[in-house]
Amino acid sequence: MNPVRRFVRRPGRLAAEATALLTAAVVAFPLYWMVLSAFKPAGEIESTEPRPWTLAPTLDSFRRVFGQQEFGRYFVNSVVVAVAVVIASALIAFLAATAVTRFRFRLRTTLLIMFLVAQMVPVEALTIPLFFLMRDAGQLNTLWSLILPHIAFSLPFAIWMLRGFVKAVPEALEEAAYMDGASRTRFLWQILFPLVLPGLVATSVFSFISTWNDFLFAKSFIISDISQSTLPMALLVFYKPDEPDWGGVMAASTVMTIPVLVFFVLVQRRLVSGLGGAVKD
């Protein structure tokens, strides 16, 4: 490359890198402030002159969080709900995406349009109808009242995204597998499933985050049996209208964030390839 041309392009590259760093700092600052507040003593949190540092970190807020009798149960409930939604939505979306991509049937286009329309409906608009539905089904105050709605809301996006991955697999590969004696079931799970796995990981991340951070359904469907509550409900223990415990709120929020970060670290490589495949498609 011409040195002069390389020198001319360098300011643009520096500007892009500076913009990326600034954007990352803006996005990460609320997370930093949350963790910082979790370690601040109560006096600094309630101070009228907040500082972006602390010289006296303490674990008192975390002790109050883990000292709550039901906190461990809330954590387990959140894990159960999130894992169930991720697995169920991924499997159903994979089968549905394969069906609408590989098979020709009546109303196929109408069904795809319905998936798009379902994504446009606000969750808040369906909360009351879902409440009556869960009440009539006898599922209020159970984890099923959280699992089933989240599966339903995760499927439209997951099916649309996986449809592109399934479509990218050549039909010639499927025909070759059948000629070699593979059944449709064997092709589906041993050949097609590994090829679309990056897309499954990408959709699973969105399903996991929306389920893990859900407060609306947990507040609406878990009414009297607090043993079925999830972690977002644990924040209410520390939030009192007259005297909120902001240190406890920030500590509980920090604990809630850790599983999400761990999940991202475990799937980041497949997530990047999955998003890249979706954009390419």
C-alpha cells in the first residue's frame, strides 16, 4: 500500500476507533455505576455529591442481599424459567423454521406474515389477556405462567432468524444425504441441526436475556405465592417508598447481571458467527 495513501486514511480510522471507544464507555458507564454503588457504604450512596469512585468499599449490601431468606429460591426459579424457555424455544423454532423453509404448503406466506405481526404487538398490551388465560388454565402462581408466555414471545423472532440459516443450507446436501441412506430425521438432527447451531445460539441469547430480566410477567402472574417468584422480584424487597435501600438494589442487580455475563462468555464465539450469518443472509 502507498505510504501516502495509508497516512491519509489514518485520521478516518482514528476517528472511527475513538467513536467506538466513546460509545463503549457510554454503554458501560451505567454498569460501572451499578457495581460501584453496590460496594459503596450507605453514606456515600445517599450523599448529595456523588463521586465516581469510593475509598471505603464494603460488602454490606451483598450481605443484606444474600441474607434474604428467599433470595436463593428466587435465583433457582430464574434459572429454571430461563433454561426452560431457551431450550423449548430453540427446539420449536428450529423445527418450525425447517418446516416453513423446506416444505410447501397452503398459507405458508400468511403464517410468516403472522410471525412478523406478532413481533409488533407490545407485551404490555397482552399482559391482561394472558393473565385471564393463565387464571382460567389454573397456572397463576406457578413457574409455567412465566415459561409459556416467554416461549410464545420468543418464537416469532427465533423462527424468522433461523429461517435464513436453514435456507442457506443447500438442498443438494439434503438430497445427497437421502441418497446415502439417511432418513429425514437423521438429516434433521445430525446434519442440519449442527449447521444452524450458530443461529440457535444467537436466538437463545435474546430469549435468555428477555426471560432473565422479566419483571412484568413475574409481577402480574405471581400474586400470592412468593416461593415461585424470580430474581427481578427480589429487588422489591430492598425498594421501599419511604426508605429505599439503594445499596441492596444495586447489589442484587449486580448479582443478577453475573449469570448473563457468564452466558455471553460461554457463547460469544457462536453468537458472533450466528449474527454474522444472519446479516450475510
